[in-house]
Amino acid sequence: MYALKLITERNGRSVEESWILGDMYRLEFFPKDVADNVIARVEHSQNGNLINHDIKKTDQAYITTLTGDTVRTVCRGRSGLVAGPIQ
């Protein structure tokens, strides 16, 4: 089982969100000249519905196991935001 851990900035505050992706996910990266501030998209299925999560250049995003082991780093973020370590 996989999860998406996303650390973003909203209204000047650091916000950490986690979603359970299930056994399979789709990760799509966008070319720099195509996407406006969005560099990747994570898709997964939940109750028969396709769920999308857009990853922005300023976000920190990681695919992890449910126990917290990092499987893939999607984006390390490009802002002055200081966040704690991924656990």
C-alpha cells in the first residue's frame, strides 16, 4: 500500500497532507514549458473514482509506504518554507 505525503504552503502556513493511494498509483511529470507551476500529477482510484493530486513547484511531495518509508521523491519544493523531516 502506498501513500502520498504533500507539504505545501497556504496563507503563509506550512500544511502537511497525506492520502492513501492504495496498491497502485500513476505518476505523471509535465515538461517545464507545458505546465503552469504544476510539475506532476498523482492519480489513484478510490471506490471506483479517479482521484488527481497536482504537485506544484513549491510543494514537497513524496510517495511513501503506509509505515512511512519513502519510495519516491516527487518534488523537494522551491520556496523559503522550512518543514520538518518526513517520517
